[in-house]
Amino acid sequence: MSTETEKLIQEGQAVVMNTYGRLPMALVKGEGSWVWDVEGNKYLDFVSGIAVNSLGHKHPEVVKAIQKQTEEILHTSNLYWIPNQIHLAKLLVENSFADKVFFCNSGAEANEGAIKLARKYAKAHYGNEKYEILSLKNSFHGRTLATLTATGQTKYQAGYEPLPEGFAYAELNNPDDLKQKITDKTAAVIIEPIQGEGGIIPAELDFLQTARKLCDEKGALLIFDEVQTGVGRTGKLFAHEWSSVKPDIMTLAKALGGGVPIGAMLAKDEVASAFKPGDHASTFGGNPLATAAGCAVLKVMLEEGFFEDVQEHAAYFKAELQKLADKYQTGEPVRGIGFLLGWPLAKLGPETVNACREKGLLINFAGGKALRFVPPINVSYEEIDRAVKILDDVFSSLW
């Protein structure tokens, strides 16, 4: 570690709150699937800002859109109509189940808005006793007090008690447990199509179908949290497209802005109409810069043949990872869809992450359960092969 890196770390520790377990490095440049640290070291980035830089770093269309917008106007607030916001909302509506979009700045905000909308809708249609949000154990939905409570992992909630009331939890992929937990008080069920921070665990089709059926029967809304799975990550625009199940509300963030902070909550007209002016807001939500970037991201992904290419590359990568898992007999199969992949490890997870970093590959360990691979979804075969070679070298030394 160079003197420059050490100096940056010391300066940061002096003035930045200690809320992250940071690696001893500072990234200062990116291009495509590659990043460089302050010392000039080059890394293959299979973290992508935690599934944010899905088109890689410095994608020319995203850069062009941002540059153009900075020369025009950055912020106006939602006191006025924002053309880019309208354009991005149209793209999302035309390519989803939804009729309306609310824009914010992050996944947590999108999920907070979804919880508020679900409660507002339930009270308007069923009365004050229908307010409970049913989420899943091992889930992750954000770090506001409400989304932290919806998160089905007590390690994130410790120290913040008393938590808001009105939340319950069911087991993922356990339809019987879901049937027991959903009640007449349930306003909504919120599900990640693939639990990301929980260790890359996909929701099974019959579980999603059961959730949809139960919500319809109980007058509850079905919310899909696609903050991590959405906007191309799984080889379709939205992960739930791999099933026949459609939600009433969907939340997005991460990849939508190509690196510029943005969040979105999508809903059907009937549900969205529960919000009236003043019910919910965001000063920066859907600002001209973020939505310019979002439009550029979607236009690239919606080009003909784009997702077919992503699916082919992702299938190749998953097969290569599974070959390594079989070679080193690490246990459970590699899981996930598209380029949201998890390699379950019962031991040496952090050690593997550090050894890969030393060899020029950035990955992370999700939920203390699985190596997480979220490279740019336009990663090349050559870059995949390089990552696999580094993993092979690391496992040959560690296992």
C-alpha cells in the first residue's frame, strides 16, 4: 500500500463516519469492465458498484447524455415538469406492467415509497386495520427505519429498537409458511425475485405464483423489490419476467442511472392513484441529470439483440463457475440468474475475496454465504475467462 493510499485512508478515517468495512484501496478511474486505483493498479471489476455499473464504467452513451445535460440544467425540483423524467417514465411504462412511475434517489427510498403507497391504498380500500407489510426472512430492503424493519435479518436491526410496528416475516420458498403468515391485516407482500444481500437465493416459481394468488385472495398488493435484480441484471429488463408473475408495485434503483443516483417506484394505475399531491415527494427525485442518464441506460439495453447477448455470456460464465465449484468440491451449486450469480462457500469467503483482489479481480462475499459476481452485463468472453483463471489460481492455493 503506497503512501498516497495510506494518507487517503488516514484522512478519511478522521472525517468520514465509520459505517463501512472498506478495503484498503481507492478507485479513481474506470473504463468498461476495468477500474484503476490511486496507485495505478488495474482490476477486473466484477462488483460493478454493487450491481450499479451494469453497462460498465464510462459507457459512451451514458457519458454523452450526462455531459449534454450538465451543459443545460441540473436541477429544477418537482414543482415543475421535467422533460427527461417524462421520457424515462414512458420508457419504463412501455416496457413493464406498470402505468405510473415515482422517482427518488435510491433503492431504500423506492422501497419506503412502496410501503407508504401500499398502506395508503389499503386504508382507502379496506379500512384502517389493513396495514401490515409481510416480507421474507433473509431479505434486504434498505436502511431507513421502515425498510430496515422490512429487512428480514436481525443483524441489520440491532440497536435501532423500537422498530416500527406493522411488519411480519415468512420463509422464502415456503408456500405453506406464506399461507400462514398472510392475513386480513396484510396490506402488501414484498419479495426480492433473487435475495441479493441474503446470499443470491432465487425465489422459486411456485412460491411467486402462490404469493400472487394469496395477495389476490386477501386483497393485498404484491411488491417486487428489483433494486438489485432489475434493469438488465438477470438477462431481461426485470427479473420477474422470467416467471409469469406480475407485481402491483415494483422498485428499482442501482443500474437504472448507470452510476448516477436514482430510484424508481412503478405501479399499476389503480394502485398509483392512492397517492395524491402532498402524499409523497422527493426534492431531487427524477432530476434532469439522473433521468438523462436513465434514458441512456434503457436505450442501450432495449436495442435489438442486447439481452440475447447478455444471456449467452451469463450462461457461459455460470457454467465456468460451476466447473470450478465441481473441481474444488466446494458444496452447493452456483446459483442465480444472468449476471447475478452466487457461489456458496461455507469457509474462506473473505480470504477468497482478498486473494482475488491481490490478483486483479474484484468480487465480494454476500451475506456471509456466497461469493457474489455482478460484473457489467456487457462483459466480454475474454474478461470472463480472465476472471475464471484468477479464481482457479486462488482456489488452487486456498483449497
